[in-house]
Amino acid sequence: MNKRFSKRLTGAALGAGLCVGLVLGDAPAASAQTMAVSIPAADHGWTGGVVYFTNREADNLRKAYPNLKIIVKTSPSGAEQASAIEDMTSTQKIDALVVLPQNSDELTSTLANVKKKGVFITVVDRGLKDPTIQDLYVAGNNPELGRIAGEYFKKNLPEGDIVVLRGIPTVIDDQRVKAFQEAIKGTKINVLDMQYANWNRDDGFKVMQDFLAKHKHIDAVWCQDDDIAVGVLEAIKQANRTDIKFVVGGAGMKDMIKRVADGDKMIPVDVLYPPGMVATAMNITAANLTAKLPVRGTFIIGAPLVTKENAKEYYFPDSPF
């Protein structure tokens, strides 16, 4: 591994993957090369955004670099993603692979074998069990997402009872929750309950229904994800609960950003975790292929707090998410 670097971005343009030319410039590729991109299928809002920004960036890069062949493959499960990667790398020469894993366990050994073929490996968001396999890691700042949310609770709810809806059992979920708990430590905020909702609005609805039935008074909700927040808000609405002061999600769903911008008291803020990070990873990986830039290492995109004052910077009405 070459000398590692770390970079943090908070700008809306880079967070959305709108960085063609900023990183690559205008020089054409010296020879034909192939970059494969493997991402989850759009099974919820955030991954829908991933697919949207990935395909848009692929089109941009093809126009900018006619000698750069880009293959985009979506997969509905970890097993199918591993199989798709094996097929791609066994039937054609791949110079670089950008991959957002369905889960780390099912892809680690597959990517280790791909690495042995001399392929440049860029991992996005969900890290591998063996990080030495990757040449480049691009992700949102998961600890910061939890910390920023926790600090908002600390400032705006100095005491009270809250519930927490987690994502799925992954390293990044653990990082978010741990940082949130650290941020509210020493306050009089009491976490009544905490359950996984799988970054899914239907599961968010069901878990929140359970919470509402079990707890007669809840002051606020942290659900770390805007898809979950959609279900949470619907459960609160159907239950006619007026005790809950606010809900804080995360990621930057356009509907939630719009609610923040409009001053919705139930969604006063959001914490950015942009689905466009895959597009950013593609752009940096293309820089390695076409310009031979030293891009190995870790590239972390910031998780700024989206407020009524700055929401317009993070609102992308054409995005499906």
C-alpha cells in the first residue's frame, strides 16, 4: 500500500459526485482501460440514489474519457454480487473495480481473489473484513453522523426520553450508534429502547409502532436514516401521538431536506450521508487509471448538519432519493 491519505469533503457538489473535471481535468486517457462498478440494486431509497448517481457519473466519465470503458452491475444480494464480480473478472480484463458491498462477509474472499489479478480495488461505504485488500476506501463519515446527531439532541433536548432505530448489523451502524451515545453521555437523555430497522421504511414503521405501544411518553426519535424516518413519521401520525417533539434521520433524502428547508418542526434537521459517494469513488478511481494520480488511501466525505439555513445546498430535486 502506498502512502495513505485522508481527505474530508462537505461540499454538496462533491458529496453528490459532481466532480468530473475537478479531479480529472481534460487530458484524454493514454490507452483503453476498463473500470467495473458493482453496487446493490435499488432496494430502498438510499440505494436508489446510489444507482442514480452511479449511472450519471458513468455517462459523464464516458464522455470525458472515450478510452475508458465503464461497466455498471447492480446485484440484489451479497451472494449474487459476489457471483457477478467473479463473472466480470473471469470473462474480461478489468483494470479497476469500484464496489459498494451488500455486506462485507460475502465479498471479502471474492475481492481478495480479484486483487491477486492486479485489479485496483476501490471499496465504498461498507468496509471489508480485511481492509488490506482495498487500494482505496471512500465513505461517508459514520462516526461523525452519529456524533452530529447526538450533539443536536444534547443541545435541543437536554433531558428527556428517546428511542433509537438502528440500521442493519454492520460496522458502520456500530460506529454511528457508539458516536451518538458518546455525544449524549453526561446528559439527562434516557434511551428507552433501541432496535434494528434495516434502513427500511416499512421496518421503521413496524419498529416505531412497537415503541409507541410500549412507551406512553417519548420525547424524540433518532433513526440515523431517512428511509427509516419515513416509516417512523407515519407510525407517529397514525397513532396520533403529540408527545414526540422531533425526529432526526440522516443521509439527505430530498423529501427530508425539503421538510427541513420548509421549517417542519418534526424534521428540524438532517445529517448528510450522500448516496453520490459512489460517483465520487468512480471519479477518483478514474483519476488513478487515466492520470496515474496517487489516490491510494482513505477518502472520507463529511457529515454536515443540514438546517433550514443551509438546506438548499443539499437539495437535488432530480434525484430519486
